Amino acid sequence: MAVSDLTEWLGEFCAPGIALCVKRLSGNDTLANGTHQAGPYIPKAFLFRIFPEINRTDVKNPDHWFELAVDSHMDVRRARVIYYNSKRSEGKPNGRDETRLTGFGGGASALLDAESTGALAVFAFPLDEKGAAIRCHVWVSRNEVEEDIAEERFGPMEPGRFIMWSPEQPGLFPPFATGPARCWLEPAKIPPEWLAQFPTGAEIVRKTVELRPEHGTPPDKRLLRRRDCEFEIFRSVEEAVELPAIRAGFTTLDDFISRAQTVLQRRKARSGRSLELHTRQILIEERFREGTDFQHGPQSEPGKRPDFLFPSQQAYRDPSFPTARLRMLATKTTCRDRWRQVINEADRIPVKHLLTLQEGVSEAQFREMTNANVQLVVPEPLIAKFPASIRTDIVTLESFLGDLRLLCLSGK
């Protein structure tokens, strides 16, 4: 199928009578990490509503078979939705309590192909008159262009998050389901100036640190917890700012489109800068001095700006400064198609470190990164979602910071 087909596909399936779930495929969804539980995870709240027959605990692991078409790859088959309910049906404290789509026949399906790890996938379920799913159509993005097209429709999609939407019942599935809110700000708690002018990413990160100082928490966990908190703050401010305008209505279609584009662009800007800003904050908290031990957003060569240089732009441009004591760090929430962008960001530094929150990569892609001298840096809690064969070759954020400390000591 041509790329243009995705636009047509979205036009057909983003319609009344169709429930949507949008996510990025993790290593636990595909066959990337060798799990025997392979198959896309979709939250119970969504699947129970459209497959009510599996919402039961009187039998073990209730399931339902239906037709599923992966339209992006012209693959049609019978698939199964299953509720693994041993925690509830058998009272096992360590049992399972989750729903998945299975029955794809192995890696021949794009949904299980290890190379699909990190891909944005759209699941569309046409519903009958009672709101139950009839079948499923899926589009698994095949390249960065298709991901951009999908994100123009749904907004930025980050690893571990879902967009779940029913056009006829927009309140049925929260647009971003991330578990119980802990940092949500009620309007009375939002700084008044934020309601007049939307806060910058840096301002929201500062508020996140105030609400989640996480003193003593390892950097890897601190980063992930703060990212979740910051996302809730952003969404709460967005709702407080935009909901009154939406409820007031629009006098022209152009006014509506303009407002929608503003919201989408703001979400994209937040997604693109969030990880970078949190990383800078953690560097400072870990007692790295900005301007001396690291530099944020410097220019390495003309037209090239890595997210972080260590120790500084001045050291990087000094031919007498030892290359072995230079480091660079790029930050990209997802890396499936974007990791190649960092290869040429700092010519003097042979190994490019890339911090990502993507939940897994295939072994083949990891080898490709390694051969290009790209070193993945992944928060420790996410490493279990990568293939077991490569986990020891992945650097945690804490390990990367440890390497930086040794470089600082060697320079004294």
C-alpha cells in the first residue's frame, strides 16, 4: 500500500460507530524480547466494553475469536481477545489480570514482527448497534512518514501510553489513559499566570520537581516518575485552558481548526522537549555543573546541535582536549526510525549516546545501532522490555552518569 493509503484508511476508520485504540508496540507486544505472552496489550477498560463476553471471572481466561485485518500489511486472520484473569478468578496474588490480542501465528504478522517494536499502531473496532466489536482493522506504521501522518491526527504518541476513543461516546475512554492521577492540578491550584498564557516546558518541569522531588530516588526511576507527573500537569493545565473555549463553541469552522491546530502543536512541542528538559534537571541534581561539566543545546559543528555535550562546547572545539574525555547525549522519546539522526551530531565523538524511553528494539535494529556506534541509554525499569540477549549491552542512565563522574575526576 502507498503512504497515501494511510490517509484514506484514517478517513474511513476515524468515524462514527468505530472505537479506536492507538499505541506504540512494545517489546512485550511483539516477539522482540522472546516472551511467550506475545500479543498486543490493550487495557481492560477498553476491551471489556467492546467485548463484554470476556469480562468474567467464573471461568479461567475467557476469550473470544474475531476477524482481524492488518490493512497496512494486507494480512487477514482469525485473532483472539483473551482476559488472563488468574489473579481474580483463582485469587493468586502474583497472578495475571490483563487483556491481550493473540493468535497471530508468530512473526509472520506485522503485530508480532520484532521489527515492529516501537511502531505506532492504530486498532479500529467497528461496533454493532449494541456497542460490541464486530471485527478489527489495524494499521502498523511502516516508516517515519506514516507515523507523522498518524500523529497529525491523534497527537504525539509516547511509549507506554494509549489513546482510546469512541466517537459516539467520547467520554467512554479517556484520551490518555495512564493510571490514577497523582499530579493533576485542579483549576484553583494552577498558577493564574498559566491560565492567561500557557506555561513553557521548563516551567512545567519546575512544577514537577516541586511536586515530585524524589530525593534519594535513583536517577532512572526519578526520570520516569517525573515524566508521568509532568504529563499529568500538562494535561490538567491544557484542560483548564482549552475546555472553556470548547464549551463556548466556535462561530466559524476556521476558528475551530485554528484552535485544534494550536492544541496539537503544543502537544508536539511538549513531547519533543520533555525528555531533554528532565535530563537537564537530573544532571543538575546529580551535581554536574552546567557550563563546566556539561552544556545543554550547544553547537558542535555548524548546523549541528546535540542535546548535551560533555564537558562543554569549548572543550569540544579545543583540538588539544582529549577526545577520550568527550561525550555527547541525544534524547529521543522513541528511536525506531529516529536514531539515525544522532549519528552526525558531533563529529569528534565516535560513540553517540542516545537516551530513549522506547519500550524495546529488535536484535537486528540494535546490531545496526551498535555498528553505527550508537549506544542506547535506557532507564533501568524499561530494560526488561528489551531482548534478553542485548540487555547487558544497554547502559542505564545511572551508569552513564557514573561514566561522566569518572571523566570529571580524571580532569581534575
